[in-house]
Amino acid sequence: MAGTSGFSVSGYGPERGTWARLVARDSMARRLDWPLLFSALALSLIGSLLVWSATRNRTQLNQGDPYYFLLRHLLNTGIGFALMIGTIWLGHRTLRGAVPALYGLSVVLVLLVLTPLGATINGAHAWIVIGGGFTLQPSEFVKVTIILGMAVMLAARVDAGDLIHPDHRTVAKSLGLAVVPMAIVMLMPDLGSVMVMAVIVLGVLLASGASNRWIIGLIGAGAAGAVAVAALGVLDEYQINRFAAFANPELDPAGVGYNTNQARIAIGSGGLTGTGLFHGSQTTGQFVPEQQTDFVFTVAGEELGFVGAGLILLLLGVVLWRACRIARETTELYGTIVAAGIIAWFAFQSFENIGMTLGIMPVAGLPLPFVSYGGTAMFAAWIAVGLLQSIRVQRPITA
């Protein structure tokens, strides 16, 4: 019987819809992966401090405002967080139907980079200038749409129960879908982003259960493609110089090897606990170029030391661990493939970024996920977290 408040014990009163929504929201909150969320947020907040330290004295960059990059990094984090919430609210299954439109939009955006609307930053013609000091790097969104597009194609017949694994024709179509934007990005040229996309494709195929012949063939094709790119002179001179400096660290230490040499000096000077935030001589002296973006890890190594740098690695490890758990627990191949693509993306990009600061990987101009300054990269990373959370939230509840 309904009480004087109008609430029905049986659930059939006028408040039934409100009560159902509250229960649904509570269920969603309980099913979110909180370690994943807190780790990604902690990385972004740590990144804001590192970016602030790297830019507060660089008047030629911060327009005379020491808080310029700090506030923009926090703004990017806030926008990214909102995009994550929007992605969870829509759901990865709803987005499945919008993948063709999202894929087409991402291809159009990377094509616009090759027009007069495109801008060259740090040697790569990979940005679109929006205005007001804001730029857009469409290749970051391509990483997301390649994952979603390939997942839709590879999982369609498997999730429908028609096949156990994707057949050869489906795999070939999915590879064609990935090759188109990758070829456009290569023309910019943005070799670093292409490398990440190639690893994403391999991760997606491994998770899909595709024949091992495709994996072996792609690895062989990748090796042959690298040789062909070098022989045909596709790479720009600055990219060739980066590989030369990686192969020979003593080559032109004041020129092509300057970045990596200064990065290693900065990290090595931090010791166990670091020199203290805002007290790093390499950072304060502005000896490391692009320290707020590609080389942000050097700020952590110098000012926070092994302990602070290790904390960043630990948080990245938690993000990857939770993503692996989400991939393993989902009951649909589509969700597994999406999670696996994100794992491959975050793992390789983190390894490449940190590796190039330590001198064990060539400089490729890739940001450290969640930590480096950059709007588009931050937005794409948080959208990926939203996809992971959606996969977890919408998985069937087992008894």
C-alpha cells in the first residue's frame, strides 16, 4: 500500500521511474572500475605539476604567465573527463552503430591536415590550427576509430554466433579499413603515430582470434615496409636524424643528439628522491627541449627522482592491469577487441615515450598518456578510458 508520501512499496507508484533511475545509477557507480579511474586521474594531475614546472619559467612559451600551461592542462583534463562521462553514458554498444560516421569524420580530419589548414609543429605537419592558440591533432582520434572500426568488423559474425573466429575475408577488410588513415598520416609525415597504429592493429588481431598467418604476415610486411620507407626517402631529414642519433648517441651531441643527451642528464641527476619540485637545474635552466610534451618524464626523473618516476610507472601499470582485466571478463568479442586495442595503444606509447627519454628507443614525438601536455592526446586517452568503463559497466552480471 502506498504511504502518505505517495511512494509505493510494490514499486508501482508515480515514483517508480525515479526509483528505477536511482537504482540504475547506483548500479553503474558500483560497477565502474575505480582503480582505473583514479589511476588515470592521478596521472593527469601529476602531469599538471610536471607541465607547470617545465613551463613556468619559459616566457617565450607561456606568454609571460607562469600558470598558462598549468591552467590549460587542467582544462584539457576536465574536458577529457567530461568526454569519458559522455562515452560511458552513450555506451560502447551504442557507439557501435555510429562507428562508420566516426571513422569517416576522422579520415576527413586527417585529410584536412594535408590542406592549407594544416600546420607544422616540431617538424611534423600533423595539426589543424583552430584559433585562439588551440590546435587539433586528428591522428589521435584515428587511434580510437581504428580500434572501434576493426572491432565492429571482426566481431560482427562471431558475436552473432555465425563463426568461432573471424574469417580471412573479414580480416582483410578490417586491415583495409586501418590502412587508409594510416597511409594519410604517413604522408604528413607522422611516423610516431603510424607506429602506434600498427601496434594497435596487431593487438586487435591477436585479441580477435584471427589466424596466426595474418600476424606473421603483418610483421613481415612491416619490416619490408620500414626498409622501403628508408630506401624511397619518404621520411623527412629530421626523422632520419633521430634514428641516426639513436643508433649512435655520440653523434652530434650539440645537434641531433642534444635532446636525448639532455634528457638522460636530467633523469640521472634526480637520484632516489629527486631535487624537489621546481628545483631541477636541467628543468629550471630550460636545457631539455619540449619538456612539457614529449620529454615530460624527464621532469619527473629529475625533480621527483626514482620514487616519483616509479609512481608514474606504477599508475600506468594499474591502468594496463585494469584494462586487461576488463578485456578478460567481457563476454562479447567486440568488447574484448576494443579493450585489447586500447591496451596495445597505451602500452606501446608509454614504452616508446619513456624509452626515448632513457635512450633505449628512438625519439618519435609521442606524448606520455595522461601526463604530457596536449589537448587532443588527452581527449583521446580519456575517451579510451570511457570505452573501457562502458565495457565493464555493461557486461552481464553473473550469478
